[in-house]
Amino acid sequence: MPQAPAPIETHGRGWLRRFGGAATRPIRRTAWRAAQVARHGRPRLLVTYGDGLGDHLLCTALFRELRQRGQRGLWMMSQFPDLFAGNPDIDAVVPPDWRYHELIQAMGARSVMPIYSEIDEKEDRSIPPDRHIITCMCRHLEIGGPVSLRPYVHLTDAEKAQGRIAPNQVAIQSSILAARLPIGNKEWRPQRFAQVVQAARGRYQFVQLGSPDNPPLEGALDLRGKTSLRQTAAILSQSLCFVGLVGFVMHLARAVDCRGVIVFGGREGPWQSGYSCNENLFTPMPCSPCWYWNRCDHGHECMNRIGAAEVVAALDRQAALHGQPLAVDTDVLPEPARRPARASAGRDVALPLSA
């Protein structure tokens, strides 16, 4: 009777597999880097940010300035690639992945997070910036000379055409509390936006944009949560005006040359984060601009002083200007001193080196 074959020794295979993986990891990493450079070109700068949509959109202003100064090899790390589609100022948009930081370091390039304000979580606030937030971001990238204070989104003609919903359309948003970093002190209350719609719905077709969690506005065409980033941008591009709050949609409207009526209140100043082509409803108070997130020791008086009638009047003025070129705000930064090769400056991102 034939004997069964002897069992095969397998207890050492796990160690061999791990050893083999470790031995080939440098080869795989080198091949991955080579593939990225072959696809996107040699990187000179990688810009990265956190999770905020508006912060990623603002980075387009930096890329425009860098491109106008002849710089190439400009990469953006973002989980929102649709914001940058068709943008001629950016050479590559890559997903969040620590390997790109390694690649940047290996090639002697820079990886920068151009923050515009430090955060004091204990005090529940951001430190007020001393210049416009785009100016502050430009300083981190050592951009000197005149800079334009506006972001950019590039839509196709077909996308723009699809953004036309109705005659005399006005885009509106009732709240920004669904943002990744909700800031209660930016809120004007949805009930007041509802009063705006009721007062002006006979002259305009309001199109409500934003998160499905935003309170609905009766009388507005409800597109909350029903549009992509680019569809939202297209609707704004075809609107007479955007009525809303300080946040991503305000910046998106400026990126596609849509005027705005923005309720600032007193949390931050229009000269810090807004655009002069808009009607910016700011309430000067001894405590403003405070840049607190949710804490307010004055009962949100800066917001309460702004009424629906004031917003409607501002909307009428902005709608009457539709079709005229929007003013572009500018600032001037000193030319930076020449920095030694590979030296760190600004807020360069720490580069992780472990797999």
C-alpha cells in the first residue's frame, strides 16, 4: 500500500515573504516614482492643504501667480480634483498619499502648506490675518510683487450652458454649518434668507445650492445636495448674483466671475477674506473682526444688525451690474531674498519617510 507523501514544511514561508517584500520595496518605490515623473513631469513644488474645499480652491490663485512668473513643475495634492480640471496653471493634481512627499524630497523640490491663519483651539478662534488670506498664502510660497486676489475655476462652454436654469436666476445658500469645519459665527440664520426669497421672488428665480442638510428655502428651486462641484460652479457662472455667507461657495462664485451679496457680520473683515466686486455686509463693532468660531459674548449683534431688506437692496444693485466686468483686487508683496538651495522657508511640510 503506497504511503502518503510527507507534509511540506511551510512554517518559514511567512518570514521569507516578508523578507522578499522588504528587499524589493526600494525597487518598487523607485519604479513608482519614475512612473509619476513620466506621467506628470519633474516636480518643483507640491502644494498641500487640509480638508477644506475653500482652502483648496484658494490655492488656484497661487498657481496663477507662480505660472505668470514662469514656474513649472507645479503639483497640487488634493482630494478634490474636479476643482482643478482644465486649469493651465497646474502641471499635476495628485491624491493625498505620503509617497508624493517622499518623491518631492528625493527630487530636491518643496512641499508647502500655505496656511493663512494659525488656529488657537483653546480660544476657539483663528488668529486674524494681517493681510488678505490670499496674500498670506502667497507669502508662504515666497511670491513677490503684485498679486491678484481671486481664485480660478475653468469651465467648458458646455458646462456653462448647463448651468443656466431659469431667467434672472440668483444662487442662494441658507447655511454653511455642513462645512468640514462648521463655524457658527458665520451664520446669519436661515429664516432671514427665507425672508430675502419671499421679498424678491417676484423679480428673481432663486436656486438654492449647498448641502442637503442646509434648511430649505420656500420659493427657491431646491438643488441642495443635487449638484457636483463643477455643476455648482456652472450654476453660479450663469447667475445674476450669489447671496450667501463667507465660505466655499463665496470663493467659488468669485472663481467663475459671479457677483455676490455676502453677509459678513463681524466675524471677519471683507478686506481679509472677501472681494470688492461683491456687496459685503460688514458690521463694524469694537470686537470685530474677532475670528472666533462659535464663541460670542455679544449675542451675535454684528449679524442681528443686518436685515433682510438690506440684503434685498444689495441684491438689486448687484443684479443691475450683471454683464459688466468684475473688479480684480490686488496686493503687492516684497520680492523675497534668494534662498539657499534645499533650504526650508515658510511653512514647509514635514516629509514622512516611513512606509
